[in-house]
Amino acid sequence: MLRFFGIVLLAVSALSNSTPQPASELKKEIDQKVVEGELEQSIAAIEKLRLADPQLFVSSEYDYLLARLHEKGGNLAAAVVNYEAVASRDSPLRPYSLKRLSQISRSTGNLMLERLYLGRLRIRDSKNPIAKAAWVRLAVLNYEQANYGETLGLLTMDSVYATDPGAKPSSMIARELRALIGEAHLHAGDVEKARAIFVELIDSIPNASQPDDIAVTSAKHLDVLDGGQSGKKVPTIDPADHSKRASIFQFNREFIDAKLHYEAIIANDPSGALSPESAFQIGRGLAQQANYLDALKWFERVLEQYPQSSFAKEALLQAASAYGRVGRPKEATTRYQLFIDRYPTDEKLDRAYLNIVDIMRDQGEDTDALRACEKVREIFKGKLPEAIAAFTEARIYFAREDWGNALERLERMASFSELGGTAVPGGTSRAETSFLKAFALQKLKRFPQAAEAYISVADGRAEYYGSRATEKLREMGRAEESRSFIDQLIGQNSAALSSGDLETRSHAAKVILRLSDNKDLRDRAISVLHANTHHTQPGSYKAVPSVAGVREMKIPPASEKLTSLSLFDEAAIEIEFAYPDLSKAGSEKEILDIYKKGDRADLLIAFSEPGLRQIPADKPIESMSRDELEMLYPAPFASDLLNAVKGRDVDPRLILAIMRQESRFQPNAKSNAAARGLMQFISTTSNKVASDLDRQGFRQDDLYEPPTAILFGAEYLSTLFKAFPNQPEAVVASYNGGDDNMKRWLNRSRSNDPDRYVTEIVYAQSKDYVQKVMSAYRVYKYLYDEQLRASLP
């Protein structure tokens, strides 16, 4: 420490002998260097300002900025000195200084000092939201140090946070604190109070169909209290309690504990009301772990022992699927046919027929598959399955490169009123069938018709097949055999830019942007689209909603200070405290800017997207402003992303696109499939990635930390790219639907061309996912280079 102060005194002495700069110039220099990320130069400029104008230095809170910079650079001693200076005066940044001092103490293992700083924060700034968080941390700290009495004393001292599910900061925090109270009682020896709290937490799950982590923790504690041992021994309890705890474990992919409870139900009463579901759920859990052979035994057991139960029907479908997975197509087909015979009016009847078609296709039996499709069309004539069967026929012809028959099937589909979209397995959309029709026409060398068909597929920021159609048009413009037709279209639409009709001008401008690389012509087209946004005639663009505030929002004082210091991450926290309900706030440009610069992409999107949704989906991205696009497609966590992709050959922009779709950039997101964090990993996948990374002591909750989630995402995507080299669409589909499924879809297409294999993705959710992620990836590539630097002015 003495050595550090000696260095500081020498620096001060050197600075005192130099010609001082005016404070105003120093402030500009500081702002510039901080924004540029020049750490050492920023620190040197701030030290100059301290000497030049001590009063301005303190009033502008530059000692807090200096502390942040020193902390970032690893000079914790210097950071502590400056944080202490801020914490010792009546500053709006005092709570932040005390918070950071407590965090530094914890990181260096000085828990006693951490306790002192947390205590100062609670006493001096008790009404500040940061103090509430300090109170929670203090309670956790006492618990970690086995001070259970103090833990309970702190938690009951502010009982509103511990007992009221509606209390801020959130009901999840309230549940976590109730769980901590339960655990403190448990360790303090008050078993009955602990049990009552754990039962209460299980009975009060916010969403009963999606048990949270707190419910899992509570169920595990109750198992132990009832004489069980996690993963090894199930307690002796009522069947209803077994079922309740089993469902909590099953949802959260704690399959071993779930299986123990389900097995106990069956063992205690094989013919009881809960046994059929228990047997089925054991099979379902094994199937979710890709253990299809063992899953089959349980599905067959349901069919044999509980044929009259409501679960027998679903077990029959699951058994058929599992037989297909283990390479037994005859047994799979037999089970699907048995389902058809037993349940001729069931709502899933069409899937049984269509799944038989898929099995035939997997075996390379195209002729039989086409006959089966024809049968489906006859049975379900005039209904949605007829359209899906026709679409399957088109895909079979695509795989066989029989473009004439493929085109005939696609043209026939124009008469269907419903195509299923992304809501039905195997469904399609007008955009997809129109694109495939154009693709077949191009293969048949009917270029004028192909070009018109591609143009008919609207393009825009969220239009996957529109973007693919644009790529195909560019491809036709480069090919010698089709270039003349594209040049002719460019000429026609270039002339139409001067039309007196608004719709004609707009259409021509969009076509030009899809066909031409000529900068002057593209600029002219963009000008037309910009001009047309001011018109309000039916069918034309409305003016893009301004990002000016719907109502005035007062920036909190601490946020103003933090913003002036370019500390946008903490400024965003202060605004989040002030405006917890974003739906009641206006789209204030200043706040949006803080969210953007503060890496709070989750708040940025939530705050701006409702207004920006009014922008037409087919508006060309070239005609949108960078501000608009960056609000919809932010790029947070840049340093974490760039570090994670080193040596992994994964584009960070693809990770951003996946992150945007998976979690909307919410680090604490958890899905209805128990997927966690920014990249939404389920436990089976994250455990495998942790093993690959040799990540010792990995816990599932680590996925809520952005650096961990991003690293795991980059590692997993790197593995998928090894399985599907240079095929981002296949990688994205695998990320959502599993690589084993993607291999089946790829094999059915008999092609590595995404324009042929994406259409084979049967899972509706996975197909929709691929289209959304790839559309976002396109925009991210438009906005940023691979180092996440802006590639547009």
C-alpha cells in the first residue's frame, strides 16, 4: 500500500511541473478517452483534472469514474481509495461506491469487510433500491457463514420482502428469500418451521405448469426431511405427494429423482389411479434423455398393463416414435397403424398417417411414400392434412430433383385455404411455397417466370424466404444464362421510379434494392422509399413512429451523474429502479440510448419494440435507419462474445441472433422446458458442454451469468459446426431441435443446400426458429462486422 501511495505522489509531482490544461479541455479529453476505451489515458486525464480543479473533480464525481477505471484495470487498491472518497460524502453515487466496495471485499475473500460495507449501505441509504439488495446479500452472507440466527433476524426485520409474493423487486426474489428462511430454520434445528415453508413454496408456484428452481429446492429438502436421499432413495409418503414432487423434478429435468417418485407410486399401488401416468412419465423422461430403448419398455408397459387409461393413446404414439429412433421401422409403422385403427376420430390421426410417410422416406422408399401421401389426401380431402400431404409430395420431388412434378404440386397448393404455417408439424406458408415454386422454375430454366415468382415473395428484416428470394435473384443476375432477364427487370423498375403513382414507385424501389448493386440507383430507390413514408394513403408506409417520448420521463439524479461519466451500465440500473413497469413509460430517446450503451439489450427491446412494430415487416432494411435497426437488433456483451469465439470458428453475430430469439437478452430467463440463461441451455446439454470445457464445479444456475452462458453457447455451436460444416441453417435447427433430428431432415432432402433442406424441418417450432434466427443473423451481418464493429455509417 505504501509503495502505491509513493507512486501516486511521484505522479502528482510530475503533473505539477507541467503546464496545466484548462478544466474544460480536460473534461472533453476524459469523455473522449473513456468512450474510446483508452484506460490508461483516461486515468491520466482524470488525475490532471484532480490537480487542475479539485472542486470540479469532486462535484462531477470523477473520483467514482476513476475508481471504476482502476477496478477495470485490476488496480483494486486505487479503486478502493477512490470509492471510499465517494462513500464518505453525501453523493448520489454513494450507494454504488459502497456496493462496489463490498463486491471487491468479497472477491478478495475479506467477508468481514464486506459485511461492514453492506451494513453502511443499509444504514446510510436505506431507501435506495441498492440498499435492499445489500440487505439480501447480508442475509445470504450470514447464512453462508452459518449465522442462522442473524440470517432469520435480518429476513424477518424486513418481512415484506420475505413474505409478500407481490413485493418488489420481484415475486421470484420473495420466493428465494422464503426458501432461504426455510433453509435457515432447517439448519437452526427448527424442522417443522422449515417443512411448513417448503410445503408452502411448492403449493404456491406462480405457474403450476412450470415449477421454478425454488420448487425443486423445496422438493429436495422435503424428500430429505421425509427420509429420502436425492438420486438414491425415495421417501415413504402419500401417492399424491409423490406425484407432486415427481412432476416438479420431471419438468426441471431432474429425471433420476422424478423416476424414483414415479416408481414408488407404481410399486405401492400398481393398479392405482396414478400408476398409468407414472409409467408413461418414466418413459417420457427416458425419451427426453434420448434413451429410447429403455423408454420403449415403459411405453409398452403402459399399453400392456393400462390399455384403457387415457395415457395408453399417447404411449402408443411415443412407442412408434421410439421404434423409429432405434432403427426398427416395421415396428414403428405397426404402432402407428394400431393407433389409426384404435382411434379413428382422434385429433392426432393425421400425424399417425404422416409419420408413416416419414418412416418410408427415411428408408428411401419414395414410391411408397408418394402412395401414402395420396391416401392421406383422399382421407382428409378438404382439410388441412390434405395440404400437408401435398407439401410432402412436393418435398419428395425436390429430393428426387424432379422439378416438373414438384412445380405441379406447388401450383396445386395455391387452391388450399390453409397451409398450417408454423403452428402445425409439417406445415408450410405462402411465402415458403412461393419461394419453392420460384426455385423449381429456376431449375427448369424458366427464368422470367422464376424472377417474377421470387419478386412476389416480400422481403424485409423479418422475412426469411424474402431474403432467400433476394439471394436467388442476385444469383440469377450473376449467371450468364439468366443475367439478361434481370437486367431487363432493373431497367423497367428504374423507369418506374419516376412514376406518378405512389404504389408503383414504392414497388419499383423495393425491386431495385433486390436486384441492383449500382450505388446511385440504390440510393435513388432508398430516397423514394424515404419520401413515401410521409404519405398516408391506404397501402403506403405510414410515418415511422418517433423515438421521442410518449410522455416525459425524468432521468433520476444518480443516472444523470452516471451518464455524464459514460457509466451507462449503472445508469441503466438506476432507470430500471425508477421505471420498473416499462409498459407505462414512453419511448424516451435518452433512456433508450442509456440502455443501448449500458448493455441492457433486454430493456432496450422491451422499451422500444412496441412502437417499432408499426414499421412494416416488408420494409427493406436498407431503407431503415441505423438507430431503428440497432434498437431492434442490439449487440450487447461484445467483449464476452469476442472472447468466447476465439479459436472456435463461430460468428459472434450468429450467437447474437440466437440469443435474441432464445431469451430476448434476459440473463435470468427460464423457459417452460427448464432452459436457463441468455442461450437457454437445458441441463443435459449444459452438463455435456461443461464436461467438454472441463468446467469443474459447474452448477445449472451458472448459466444465468452472461459470460458463462455465452461461452457455453460458443462451445456448443462450435461442436455443431463440426457436424454441419458451413451450414448455419442446419446448426441453428440442431440448436433448437437436436442434431439427430437435423441429420434425418438433411438426409431426406438429399442436399446440403439450405433452400432444399430447411423445408424438410418437420418440427413447426424448429422451422419457425430457424427462419427467425437466420433473419436476425442477416440483419446483424448488415450492421456489424465479425469484430462487432459498425459496418454502416
